[in-house]
Amino acid sequence: MSTDCIFCKIANKEIPAHIVYEDDDFIAFLDIHPRAPGHVQVIPKKHYRWVWDLPNTGKGGIGDYFAVAQKIARAQQKAFGTDWILSRIVGDEVPHAHIWVFPNPEVDGDKDDFEENKKKIIAALVQ
């Protein structure tokens, strides 16, 4: 963990976030500056600077990471009634590996209604 990394603090529950998914290795939460309703950040709990720094194989590796991003994208498709899900991997905003996953900006809903968007995604994950 990096002591000043905001995403590490979210992963360690030191600061609040609208968490929509969590397992032993990854956590997904709503972005505080959403591009669309249900905009999610998917991060590894362990601190890696770049997505490409995750190990290639094994538990918590890059394959598992992209499986979580896919799970979130599929839930967003159901939750927001769209096939068009966008993703972005740049990594310049926060120095912790992260994948943006979000519905197209034309979906119905208020992008700033975090509680409602969280509920929609979580409900779609359990379907």
C-alpha cells in the first residue's frame, strides 16, 4: 500500500466509497466525477502503479482483473439497458492501476445519483 494513495485508502476502507463489487483481490466503486450514470472504477486492492504491472498469471493476476471489469460491464448493460459500455485505461489521474467502466452517456438516469446507480449495478450483479 502507498500511504498517500487515495485508491489504497478506498481499498482499505479508510475513506468511504460507493462500492458495487468486492472480492479478495479487487474492488469496484462509483467514480466521484462520473462520465455517465453508473461510472465505475475497477482497481486491484494491492497497489500497482499501472494496470500492466499486475502479474500475468495466478490469483489476482491481470486475467482475473479483466474478468472483474467484464462482470461490471455486463451488470451495467443490464442495469442501464444498453449494450454500449465504454472502458478507459490511462492511469494518469490516480497513480494506482484502474480501469474505468461506464455506460454510454446517453443512458437514462442521473449520473450524480450515486445511491440509485449503486443499487442498480449491485442488483444486476446478482441476477
